[in-house]
Amino acid sequence: MKKLYLTRMAPNPRKVVLLLKAKGIDIDDIDDIDVIDIDMAKGEHLTEEFRKINPLQLLPVLVLQDGTVLNDSQAICEYLDRVYGERSVMGNDVVQRAQVCSIRRVAEFEVLYNFMLAFQHNHPSKAHRVDQVPEFASKSIARAEKALPYFNDILKDKDYLVGNQLSYADIVFYIGLDFGRVLKFDPTAHGEGIARFYNSMNERFGFKK
Ligand SMILES: N[C@@H](CCC(=O)N[C@@H](CS)C(=O)NCC(=O)O)C(=O)O
């Protein structure tokens, strides 16, 4: 059996859950993957036992049958996309794959990671990991917001960021917007294109579903 360690609410592990969901696969229904839920609030990823699996003590982690460890969400998603399901959500041809990669990186580094930085610098649960500078939080949120017109422009007359079907770029951008809500960011207040996109993705992938 392969082993997938994750925590379902956190943004990077959530990429893995939603990538599979986008391919019509429930993560808990894969015959050869054992899903192991890790409680980050209880520090289950900070144990010596987990450090042996991932010295970085971050989630998600996928351990293959032969013991190979994939300890990055992008790597795990690339692997799962190729191994499970029919349609790739990384793009249908060389050009589309490159486009998905390009927009996904902007969504990741400009939106998701700036929100993550804001959270890490102002949330008490992250004090063990980060030398917190509370003023950094508002600056990081502002930086994420600065990238939004770029996305709103793409989405003003389209449902998806690349082509006319859902891709991994949409998943990462949606997760970034949704994570912003813990920082009181409103994903529906930054242009009509983003609001429509967020509502439709949230209908499909939101936590309540
Ligand atoms: N580059 C890694 C980053 C993983 C990461 O930052 N994971 C967070 C959850 S979103 C984590 O495990 N945090 C543990 C902690 O802050 O103690 C990836 O994308 O997989």
C-alpha cells in the first residue's frame, strides 16, 4: 500500500484532495492508497516518528510501495494526476501544460503563499515554526491582493483560467482565495470574474460539500 499523510483543512494537502476530486476520484476510495489523517493542531507532524518520514515536518507526504517519499504537494499532484483517473488536470497538450504551470505558479506564489505568510506571521499556532513579525501579515495580504486584477482580467468572460475546462491552476487559485478567508479576506470583493469563479468553485469543492 502507498501511504498519504495529510490534514484536510490545510491548503497544501487540500491541493491533493481537490486534484483527485476534479478527476472524479474520492481520495478515501483508492484501493492502493492508505490515507492517514494527521492532526496538526495536536502537533502530530512534529513527532520524532513523523520526522523520520518527512524531515521537513510538513504535509502532505506520499510514500510509495517501494519506500520512495514525495514530500511536496506539487510533486504528489503530478504523480497522482498521471497514475489515477483518465483526464489530466495538468493540461491536455504540451502548450496547455505549460500554460497551467505558468498560471498555477502565479496563483501559488503571489496569492496562496502570501496568505500563508500572513497566517504564519499572525497566528498563535504558527509561533513554534516562525519568528513572527505581526506587521508582515497586512503587507502579505496586500501583496496577494495586488495580483488579483491579473486573475480577474482572465476570468472576466471565462469560467476557467486555462482553456475551457477545469485545470490544476484553477484548483490552486481557488485554494488560495478560500484560505484568504481565515484572514478576513473576501474572495467575492475583488472583481466580478473572481467572484463568479470563486462561487462556482466553492459550490463544487467547498468544505461543506
Ligand atoms: N512545499 C510544501 C509546503 C507544505 C506546507 O507548508 N504544509 C503546511 C500545511 S499547508 C504544513 O504542513 N505546516 C505545518 C506547520 O506549519 O507546522 C508543499 O507544497 O507540499
